[in-house]
Amino acid sequence: MSDSRAPEDDDYSATVLGSHWISGPPEQPAQTKRFDTPQDVSGAVPDRVEGSLLRFGPGVTARPPGTPFPVAVVPAPRRRRGAALRRYALAAVVLAAVLAYLGWQRLGPALAVTAVSVSTDPKGPACDSAADVVALVRTNGRPGTLRYRWVRSDGTRSDPLTERVPSGRKEATLHLLWTFQGKGTYPAEAELELISPVHRTAAVGFTYGCRA
């Protein structure tokens, strides 16, 4: 019967088998999923295993537990200030144009007279009738007031009269009715004296004749 004990020799040492050779491979601990550990990397081979933390290649850096990866904040795109300024500039120009037009309507050039003329029927009035003397005053179309008087050749002068000229009208018509009575012939002249906005005069002559 052979001795089961190993021979004692200085050059011999027993090899101690690992416990996994005896009782099988050790039970693997439950894998813990981490947000900082890639879960599905196709074709990647871990270069090292440290417990349940895997590091796949040089492109991913493992961080201690509880330390999240930094999150890059992408700045919001800046608004295009140039387009907004152009819109505001256009609105300001339109508003300025409207205000300028309204101001010109109210505070623009004053009423100005460009021409004055006086006329009547060259045949003169009939017996015991009136001559219609008409003065035509041309203006620049601005609103304002004309001040004037009529002067007759018989020495009669009217009081100052006024005529309101609205905006846009470039002509004002002024009338004088000069009444004649009796028989005979009378050479007459009627003059318009414009007082304001400018001083001007214009006259017309005619003859009253009645033989009946």
C-alpha cells in the first residue's frame, strides 16, 4: 500500500489550486448600470475590468461614482439685430413722413397771391340796372384769408372785406354789384384793392349808357 503523503524534498513544493478549480468559478456580482458607462457599444472590447465599471477605449473617461459627466451648454443663437434695426428704421421713416406731411398741411407755406384780374361786361349795364364786376384772385392753394376793398370812380370806397380760401383751392372770385339809374352816359371804373396777404390792385372800365 502506497503512502498517500507526498515525498518530502527540498526541491518540491505543492501547488495550491485556486478555489475556483475546486468549487467552480466564483459567482459574478450583479452588474450595476451606470449613466456614465456605455451600455451598448458595438464591437468595443473593454481594455480593463474594475469590478462593475467598464472602460471602453481611450475616448471615454471613467469618473468616480456619483460624479456625472459635464454637460456642454449650447448658447442660444443671437438674434439678428441688423434686421430688427432695419424694421424699426423703416417704421420711423414712414412715421416721420406722415408727421412732416401733416405739419406741412398745418404749418407749411402761407397763402400767397399769384395774380389778380378784374372784368365785367364790356357793353355796360342796361338802363336802371347793375353792373356785375368780377375780380379773380389766383393763389398757391394754401388756406388763408384775403382782405380787400372795392374802390369806385364815383369816390365810393367799401369797408375792408374778407374771403376765406380753403386748402387746395387756387382761385377766389369776388363780386361787386354797381347799380345805375336814370338817363345819360357815365364812364365808370371799378378797382379791386387787395390788402392782404399782399397789396395789389386791379381795375376795369366800362360805360353806362341809357337813352330811353
